[in-house]
Amino acid sequence: MNTLQKIGKIVLWILFWYYLIPYYLLKKYVFSKTKHQVLYACLGSLVLVFAFFSWIGSGDDDSTTNTAKPKVHYVEKKVGQKELAQAKAKQKVLAKEKKKEQAEYEKLEAALSSAKAKVKKKKQAEKKAQEEAAKQRRSAEKEARRQAKAQAKRNNENQNSSHRHHVTGAPAGNHGDMNTADSGKIVGNVNSKIYHVPGQAGYRMNSSNAVYFNSEAEAQAAGYRKALR
């Protein structure tokens, strides 16, 4: 007896018992009270055997489907020495151009920074010059106010001295750089509007305030009056 015959007998023996056991169980417990219990038990066993083999077949199909893996095909492309050399040369040229562009960018950035620094320096110089000019202008205005105040003070002192001398007859003191009595001419004071003729006592006054007339009529016509002494 060969191996195939043995395997066939084993399979038949398994099928026999697989069929016999359901038949016995159906006949004794399911169809025990029916009229045709043998027929129903046989049909029921056949249905169970068919269902069992159908289930096993579907399980094998699912496992086969799930375990199947897609096949991936890899394509290898061989590049010749000429193409490889051309690619390397092209890459070298691109790297050189990139380096050149980077150098130009750095040069432009440096020029821009230098221009910004020059503009900033120019603005600072202009601001400093404006501040210096404003400082000088304020100093000049302050000096002019000081001189104007001093001149007004001197004029006021001369006017008060002249007024005391001509109205009250008090001596003029030692104010001024000239004495009207020593001039030998008709001298008027632009501040007091009083003129002196030779022979009068006279008083001291600033030469910058002196006005000379050829006659008393001329002095009076200019709005001056004669001194009392």
C-alpha cells in the first residue's frame, strides 16, 4: 500500500466520523420526536459538513489575500563616465557662480553700510554746526542786550546829571569825557535837548551825545533850549 492510499483512507475515516457524529447528535437530541428522524438527521449532517468545508475554504482565501504582498520592481539606471563628468562640471560651474554672487552681495552690503555711515556722520556734523550756530547767535544776542543795557544806563545817568545841573543848578559831577565850557562852541545834548553857549558854566557830558550848532536860532529850531547857567 502506497502513501497516497494511506492518506486517502485517513481522510475517508475522518469524514466518516465527522459525518457520523453530527448524524448521531441530530437524531438523538434534535429530531428524536419527529416522524422521519433518520432522514432529517442525514440531511442535517450533510448541511453541517458542507457549511464546515465552505468556512474552511473562505478562511484560506482570506489568509491568502491578507498575506499577499505587492511586488516592488527596482530599476537601476547606469550612468556613463561622460554623463557623470558633465554633471560634475555643471555642479562646479554652479558652485562658482554661487560664490561669485555671494561676493557681490557682500560687496553691495558693505557699500550700503558705508553709505549709511557717511549719511549718519553728515547729519551729526550738520546738527553740531546748527547747535554751534545757535549757541553763537544766543551769545551774540546776550552780548547785544548787555551792551544795550549798559548804553541805556549811561544815557540815563547822563540825562539825570544834565537835568539836575540845568534845573536845580547842581554841579554835573565828573560824568562824560568832555566839558561844554571848554568847547568854545554852541553844544547841544541829544539826550536832554539842552544847548550851552560859550561863557556859561557848562558841565561834563559824553562827546558821543554832543551836537554842535552855528547859532542859537539853529539850536532852537532843532528843538533845543538854552541852559539856565
